[in-house]
Amino acid sequence: MSKLQTKDQTYIAATYARFPLDLVRGKGSYLYDADGKAYIDLGTGIGVNAFGLCDDVWQAAVASQAATLAHTSNLYYTEPCADLAELLCNRTGMQKVFFANSGAEANECAIKVARKWGAREKGAEYATIVTLEQSFHGRTLTTLAATGQDAFHALYQPLTPGFVHVKAGDVEGLEAALQANKVCAILLEVVQGEGGVIALSADYLAAVERLAKAYNILVMVDEVQTGNGRCGTLYAYMQYGLTPDVVTTAKGLGGGLPIGACMMGARCADVLDAGSHGSTFGGNPICAAGAISILSRIDEALLAEVRRKSDYIFTELSGAPGVRSVSGLGLMVGIETDRPAKEVVADCMAEGVLCLTAKTKVRLLPALNIPDDALQTAIAIIKKHCAN
Ligand SMILES: *Cc1c(COP(=O)(O)O)cnc(C)c1O
């Protein structure tokens, strides 16, 4: 074990089963360990480094903001935060944004909006939020309650009440839940990430929208992982013709710094009023300046490249020896392998390619601008270790 690993394990809470890898620097789609060995990065810090590591444009935006105005609290007006909110609204049709510091916090905001909206529009007892089995919405006690995976629930009872989980794709099950409970909203990921990189069907999402209208509930889409170009459109819901009432995002938005956003559409834009929610760091100028530098470059040309690279990955891996299936959307890819995913990931790491897992799958979340040669090299190595 390296000195760093010993120190880390001595002083840091043991919540992470880290890979035995000491990383010291990164540039673009390459990471370098303490011995100077290079790795092609297909994990991007779990979908965070949208334009790779230490991207020049992002770095300049962040450094310049850090040298100008780093933090003010939300007691005052600052330009980066307002500019970012305007950009998000212009590009989504949403009307208001609340800034948080993480995906879980963006979802906490969405849950508050749903409950406050439900109380106003339907009555205080309409506080239940429907979410999907195999979903992942965060690690706070309330977003854990929203997360439809029993494994996460057992450790921290009692969780926040008021969540009902239904099977993804089961329209009748959803309608039954809407009849049996006093519901204000449904919260879902268009492509379930941590749950195994599973895209919902367009038919199911159309049914969700139809039932949401019929039962007068909000449709809230968790785009923490799928958003900001990851799936080949600015937000993944845009590919399904969906018009959500609330969209949450984080991960790739900040390009490497912590920021979360909860966007609210016409039906609930005025739900949050002074004093009803807040955050010390939310909309921090440095994080916001970084996010502007990311979001403003996710244009149609970049998105077309994301889709082209996605096609390349799906074509290369589908039907390859040892590959049972390839799932996902855009540059959010799940690979079901004959070999245990963990072994494939370990072998790829030894050969200089960093991948993630999701449930029993190998998961890839490369930078949106990963160079073709890096992608080709990495996919060839993954293919080799899937076949072993
Ligand atoms: C990662 C993730 C979250 C939690 O985000 P944090 O920034 O870790 O709090 C929530 N929802 C989805 C879909 C995610 O992928």
C-alpha cells in the first residue's frame, strides 16, 4: 500500500472502496498516477468533467472568477449566478432556477417544490412523491427515501416518509399508485444511472405525462447524471418530447466544481418565495462561472459529436465476444459482460483505461469531447477484457 493510501485509510471515513490508484494530475481525457503512468479516463469523476480534466476554457473561467469575486453568500447579487440561470432557462424553457451544491441537494429542492406546490394546489395531505424502483436520487436521508433501492434504506431508518416506489415501465402500477396515494409529483431519471444504465421507453414516458395530467401532479426529471449533453441532447428528456415541470441537474454542469440546479417550469415557478429555501454556497460565483463555460459550449455541433461517438461505442461493443448487451444513451453506456464487471474494470485499469461500474455492468461516462484516438484505444482494451 502506498504512503498516501495508508494516510487516507487512517484518517478518512471508510465509506469508499477506492481503487488502489494514487492520481496526481490530469489533462483532457488522460489521468496520471504517482509513477507518471497515463490512464484514459472513461469515468470523468462520475460524469462530472464534461470537457475532461483541467479543460483550458473552464480553467480560465474559474481562475479569473477566483481572482475577481469568489464568494459572497446569497445576500447579494452576483453576475455569474444570474447569467447561468438565464442560460439554463433560455435553453430549457424553464422559468426559475434554484442553485444548490450537489445532485442530492438539487433533488431536495425539487421535493420541497413538489410538497409546497401540492399543498397550494391540492391540499396539505397531497405530499406523496412517486419514484421508480432501481432509481437513484442521492444520499441525504430524504433523497435516499426517494431512491427506489431497498439496499440503501436499511441502514438509516426511519427515513423521510411520503415516497412510493413503482416499477419502471409499468403504467398500470403507476396508475394504481396515483389512485391509492395522495400524490403531488413523480420524480424519475430518463436513463437510470446507478440502477444499471437503463433507458426508459418513450411509450412509458408518454404514459407518465398523460397520467400526470389526469391526476394533476408535477413531472420532475432527475437529470443529475443524464444532463448537460451526456445523452446526446442538452437534457435527456428533450429526446422524448417530454415537457417536465421540474428538472434537476448537477454532475457535468460544473465541469469539475460542485454545483446543482433545480429548474422550475410554468406550473411551479413561483412556488419558492423568500425564506422558503436557501443555501450558503448555492450559486457560488466560481462554480457558476465554470458552469457557464461548460453549458455555453454544449451546442448542436458538440451534441452531434456525442451522438457519433456513442454510435461508435454501441457498434463496437454490441455482439462482441463476452458482451451480453449494451445499454444507455449517448455517452452514458452500460455493458453487461460475461465476466464479472469488477474484474473487467480491474483488468482495464491495469492496462491504462479507467471505467466505472453500475450494478452488475461496466459503465462508461467519457468526456463529451474525448478524442477519437483515445476512445478507440480504450474501447479496444475493454473489448479485449470482455472477451477474456
Ligand atoms: C449522482 C446522482 C445523484 C446524487 O448526486 P450528488 O452530487 O452525489 O449528491 C442524484 N441523482 C442521480 C440521477 C445521480 O446520478
